[in-house]
Amino acid sequence: MTDSPPRARARATRRRGSDRGFNRVFRWIAVGSGVLILAVLAAVALFLLWQAWPALTAGSDELATAVPRYPEDTSFVAYVGPLVFGTLLAAILALAIATPLAIGIALFISHYAPRRLSQVLGYLVDLLAAVPSVIYGLWGFFVLAPFVVPIWSWLNEYLGWFPLFAGEASPTGRVLATVAIVLAVMILPIITAVSREVFLQTPKLHEEAALALGATRWELVRTAVLPFGRSGIISAAMLGLGRALGETMAVLMILSPGFLYSFHILDSAQHQTIAAYIALDFPEASGLAVNTLIATGLVLFVITLAVNMGARAIVARRKEFSGAN
Amino acid sequence: MSATTAHPPTAESTERVRSMLTAAHPGRKRVDRTMTVLVWGAFALAMVPLISLLWTVTSNGIGRISMDFLTLSMRNIFGGDPTGGIYHAIMGTLIITGLATLISVPIGVLTAIYLVEYGRGALARSVTFFVDVMTGIPSIVAGLFAVALFTLILGPAARFGLIGAVALSVLMIPVVVRSCEEMLKLVPNELREAAYALGVPKWLTIVKVVLRTSVAGLTTGVLLAIARVIGETAPLLVAVGVTDSINTNPFEGRMMTLPVFAYRQYSQGLATCPGGESATCIPDIALQNAWGAALVLIVLVLLLNIIGRLVNRWFSPKLR
Amino acid sequence: MNLSRFTRAGSAVAVGVLALSLAACGSDPEPADTAAGDDTADSTETGSAEDMESLSGQLSGGGASSQEAAMNAWRAGFQQMNPDATVNYDPVGSGGGRTGFGDGSYAFAGSDAALDEEELAAAEAQCGPGGVIEFPGYVSPVAVAFNLEGVDSLNLQPETIASIFLGEITQWNDEAIAADNPDAELPDTAITVVHRSDESGTTENFEEYLYSVAPDIWTEEPSGVWPVEGQESAQGTSGVVGAAQAGEGTITYADASQIADLGTVAVGVGDEFVPYSAEAAAEVVAQSPRTEGTSEYVYTIDLERDIAGTYPIVLVSYSLACTTYADEETAGLVKGFLTYLASEEGQQAAADAAGSAPLSDTIRQAVMPGIESISAG
């Protein structure tokens, strides 16, 4: 089952020999834009590689003199390690907070809220996606961080045995946990919007069949809506994760960064993400330091790719449940 | 492959549903009620940051909004001078984001069509691969790429709106492709088959059936993609530069955009007022400007959303 | 259904019209003291414009964001004298400014650090035979600021400052602090150091100060990034000031014009304590020697941090330009703009808007011949 049904369809169509006239033109337009995207994106990737190359091939002594933040006698891998860790930790935490919430909201809009209300509510959530990240940064800095300080210190005091809450809670609240919340709020609308559209497309027959068997609303959701939407939810979560991994401004403005492998998300000066790191040091960087920053960007690519491929593998395995076709 | 076999009610799943339905009644009701509360709760919880954000931006920004603020630029305005406005930034945002949308949406949607309706083999796989990689591009890299591309052709000093639009497109295209691909996949195959059975050519089926059926989803996808890039600062600073004057020509000269304006104003911090605070010199005017610009940006996106929904309603098939 | 389709279309059109009407009514603000219209705007009111031919065209530069506020004042002042000219400055950062100046992206640039050899070579290749002009156009005192209930100012010796920022002095009522401040009521509060999380010229300058006045305590080479790990940090001047205001017992370093209501440190220089001021900062720049062995129009300085009566922590940000440009228009604009920037009037405008320290006459006299020599060629 590697071919999706539409592709099988396309083959069938061709076999009937109807690929003539405007059909052919349209197909070439579609293929053309695919090729164009491939060209552009490959160009970006090549550009990145070209720019990152001097840093990747330079010795660690050379890098240590050119890049102020580069510790001496460290390989490039050891240098980006903490950044990769911080990036993944922030994104995973954000995803863990946002995904269940987003599914709940999407269900609320598609199956729970009164129909008249649901569209308006949908716009309200979409509005969150529209807020630029600079504003999330300002809000996180001025409003959220001071607000969560007592909550974080409470968690630290009473649930400190849990590895994530260990350490010493920061008095300013500008820590990874706060960043994760802001990232979660930022990706919430993306996951919600896609899941909502998927849930709304649940075949009426499936739903009616469940209702006819006497299912409650939750059972309807569990037996008809969620299995149908599973691959859509995963794709939605991956779109959100992409944004969380690459988010710059909000992290930059809120987090008090550090370069450690640490699970203490309530402690300041522990973590840093790749995107924020690049933006922090890029303005003052010149020469090899710029190449090094771009090389760290390349690492972000690799992470994103791995995450996406993982997601695609999951979706492919679950294909039999995605009842669209 | 026909519609009835694609989602077969296996013996196992039928059994599961039956056993579930014959389970103890009060328990089922309780679960249902709990989940209803949880779902409502999830929604209520999401409203908290939304309302807090909107309140923060509105209460801080509304005081700055006036006719002057919306229709003047910042040319020759500096320090604590409370006159001037963000007209240049509004126009810059509309033009650059508009251009980026014009570039990305046709390409993105057509590629999604290609992937869902035609794609197979190495080309489709490599498109998917690169789209996946590109969703993680750090935004400043997109800016650097666009600058490198244009300066290669036009010499080192080239900085204008179109470069920014290209940079934003690089960020936008993957989002458009990924979300539209998902929406096109949702169109039931029965609809396509019905159209073919009536002798409708494939291209017409795609335009009239597939696209029209999924128009709501496509609109959502495009709006998400616009929202993704309309708030960008770093790539625009590198690719377009900044200006205080009005420039509506995206092919020549620097432009200002709302997020860049808001960020730069926030970064400037307090102004020095030699004679103390007065009507002509307000120390924290830059921060007020930043909040004002943020409010305008949010309203702009809200308007955009409303227009999108209107278009969407207009085109989507009337099912009920 | 048809009807509703029309109303929908109608409302879409209405929104569009609204957007267009907004698009049609914007304008650049007119100078308050001149009459409207371009033909009357080459005025006699703006004093120094009288003896100068009015310039026109677009000039673009970029670089250090520390100069942004001052640059806004200079651009506005210059544009008021030359209403047909537009000067833009991209605050992309010092590194971006130096690189952009070297490859010809920017006609002029601002940088918190002087050009190094490699960059100077690139810039000279770009500028042609006349060479590069480099001078400290923007000098700003960096304040050591703290947030401590009931304390507005403190006297601190350089060694004490270094120990505090290293994290070795951890309480505000430490003896080293109390010894220099017999009158202050120092609470038993922990000291929270807040530093810049981004690489910055301000950080480098502050590090250079600590490295040169307290070399036994502060042993890290200055680099632009903060060497001490595990402390609070925030991005940009606005960030550190905001973080310092939010916490109790915080101490940070920031551009003196931005510290708002935070308390400030009078820094020990020799036997006395000098509070920050633009004048005392200007003095340290004026009295420090010019770097030796530079070419004619490159005026960089080696700051001396222990001259009595001067405020030793200053950010010296350089202005960069070429002596030769490819076209007449750019050469004229750069010449006019830098002339204004370096003039007493321009320096005062920056001082009023950004709290910077005006350029000394000695430096001005040294660089003016270079600026006057700018030509097309």
C-alpha cells in the first residue's frame, strides 16, 4: 500500500488514454510547479550547505578563535549538542501541551459546540495563529513570565522529585517551561485548524452508523471521528512541530539561555534553541562566525527532516485507518 | 479500488463497537459527560492566553491609534516625538505579504495537486522530501538566501520589497503545500469517480470537484501560511532593510513592515527628553508605537481572515 | 441563494474598498515649521542649509543597532535640510554592517568595533585609492544599574564590580560593598546578575573595562559574549533593563539612556567615584590616545580606563565611509550626511535624542578633512 488511491487513479486514467489536450496542459502545469518547488528548495539547501561548508571543514582551533561562544578543544558536534537538546526539549514540551488541547478544541468546534457558535469560535482560535511572534515575545516577557513565577516555584517545591521540576526555580520566570507554554500557544491554532478540517470531513455515514448503534457523543468521536482523523492529526502535529522547532523571536525574547544538557525546565540559564541562538549572535557575527551559525542552521534542517520522516512513517503505517478514500 | 472496500468494517471492529455498546450504561454516560467537560475545558483553557494576549495588545496599543498614526509615516520623526505614524509599515506589510502570497499560493496549491492527484515516483518523493526539510528552515536563512540570490544578479546594494517577498515565499511554500496536501487528500474518491463516470476530463474534475470541495480547507491552509509569515522580522530586516518614508514600489528601495517596525521600536527603548516629559517629548513613545503597530497588525490579519472566509463561503459547494 | 451570494460578494467588495481607501490617504508627515509642498521646502528656516546646496536622492547604510536612536536623529536632521534626500539605516548589527560595508552593500556603516585587518583590506578594495574613513561618531556611556529597594546610587570600586559580575560577591550587604557606602542601608538580598544573552558591543566594552581595571579578578579575554555561565540573561538593552526591573536585587550593565528608574553605580576611578554622565564619557574619549599606525582618515582610539575625573565605561561606536564613490550622487549624499553627523549640531541632536556624548573638537578637526575629501571617481 505505498501508492495512495488517487495515484492509482491517475494511472488508471492514463491507461484509458485520456491524457490529451487540456488534460495534458494541466498535468504539465502541476508537474511544473512541483519541479519549480524542487528547484527552489534544493537551491536553498545547496546555498545553506555552501555557506556552512567553511565552518564544517574548519578545525576546532580555528572555530574557537573566530566564534566567541565556541569553547576550545571542542568538536562541532559537541558544540551543537546542547543546542539540539534544547531545541528538541522545547519543541517536544510544546507539542505535549498543545496536541491534546488542540484535539479537544478541534472536537469542540466540529462536534460539541452549537453549530452557529462553532464557526465564530473557530475564527477566535485562528486568531492566535495570526499573532506575530514578536508580540508573543512581548507578551511572554511582560505578562506570562511574571505570572508563572509563583506556579513554577510551587511546582519546584512540592513536585521537585520529578526530574523536570528539579533544580532551583528562577525568580524571573524566564525559563524553558515558560517558553514551552508560549510555543504551545503559538502552535495550538495550527494543529487545531488542520484537525478541525479533518474532523469535519468525517464521512456522515460512519457517524450515523455509530449513532444508529446507540453510541454516546464521546463514543461517536472515539469510534468514527478519531480513527478517521488520526493521520490528519499527526500531520497537523508535525506542521506545529515544524513551527515550534524553527521559532525564533519568542524564544529569543523570553528565554534566559544557557548551554547545558539539563532537564531542569524551571531553572534559568540551562537551555537554548538553535533558531534563537542564530538570531542572537547573527547581528554581531562576521566571517567564519557567520558560517558557523549557518552550519547550526543546517543541523536544524537535519532535525526537522528526521522528525518529519518519523511522522510520515507513522502515518503510512496507520494508513488503513485514514478512511478518506 | 472502490469506496466500499477502502474502509472495511472488520469483524474485530464490529465486535469492539458491540461490546462497547452493551457495557454498563451508567459508566458510559459518565465517560461521555467527563469527556464533554474535558473538551469544553480544553476550549476554555485555550481562550485564556488568547484573551490575555488580545487584552495586553489592545489595552497597550489602543491609546496610540489615531488617524495620524494610521495615515502618516515616521519620516523625520525621532526621539520622544509623539507625532508620525505607521502608514509606511502598513503598506509595506500589505505589499510584501501580498506578493509573497501571490508567489506561494499558486505554486503551493498546484504542487499539492501534483502530489495528491498525479505524483508518483522519484520526483514526487523528492518534492515531499524537500518540502519536509524546508518546514524547519530558520527564518533568517531564508532572508540570507533571497539576498544572495538577488545580489548575485543585481549587485551588492540590492535591497527591495520583492527580495523580502521571495524570502517569505521560501518560508511559506512548505506550509501551503503541507496543509493543502492534507486537505486535498480528504476529498472522497467517490466524488472523483462520479465525475469521471460522467465523462468529465481529469483537469476539470480537479478544478470543479476536488478544489471546490476542499475550498474551505484550502482557505484555512493559505490563511495559516500567511499568518506564519506576516509576523516575520529577521529575514525582512536582512532582505528589505528599513525606512521611515513611504515606499509603495516593491521593485525599488527599502520598505518597512509592521513587525519589523514594532520590534525596532521596542528595541530602541526609552527616548531622552532633555526638558523632561512634555507634549512634544514622551520618553516611552517607542514602546507605545510598538504596541500600536502590533494592534494594527492583529486587526489586519483579522480582516484578512474575514475576507478569506467570505471568499470561501462564496466558492464552496452548497451542501445543505 | 443567489441573493445571499450577492450580499457576500458585496461585503467582500466593501472590505476591499475599505482597504483601498486606507491605501490612498497616507503621507509622509510635513515638517511642522515649513510650508507644505516640495517647491517651498528648501527653506531658509533650517539655518545651516543656506550655505549648502540642497541634496537629493537615496542613501543607504547599515550596521550597529546601538546607533539606531542617534541615527534617527541624524537622518531626520539631514532630511529636513535636504527634503529631496532620503537616508536609510538598516540596524542589522555591527557584524552585518562591517561585512556589508566591505562588499559594497552599504555606502556607509556603523559598527561597535573598529574594522580588523581583514575587514579593512576588504573595505579598502571596495573604497578605492582614497581609502576608508573611520571615526567614533557615537559615544555612549554604559551604566552599571541595579534594582534595590531604597537605594538609588552606590559607590563601587572596579574590583568589587568585577567580583559581583563574576558571582563571587553574592549578597548586597557584603563587606566590600558596605565599605565604600557607609551611608547606604544595604539589605540582606541576594545579588542576581543580568547580562546580555546576545553577542554585543556593549558587553565587549564592559568586559574590556573589567579586564583592564581588574585583571586579577576578571581573567577572561573580552569577546562580546558573556563568559560567566549560569546567570540570568536577556536579549538586547530593552531586555536586560526589563529583566532588571522585574527582579529584586538585580544588577546589570546597559546604555545609560535606557536604564529608566534603576539605581546606578558611581565607578571608582583612582581615588574618587565618578557617576555616569555624557560629559564624563566624552572626556574619556577625548583624553584617550588615537591608535597608532592607522591610515590618515582612520581615527580609532585606544581607551584608557583610569584617567581621573572621566567615566571609564563607554561604548565607542564607529562610523564608516569611503573617500571615493562610483557616482556623484552617492558621494555628495555621504559627504553631506557625514558632515552633519560629525558637526556640533548633529552631535548635539544625537545627545538630545539618545543621550550620547558629543564628539570632541580634536577628533572633529582630525576627521573633517577626510569627510571633505569624499568625491566621485
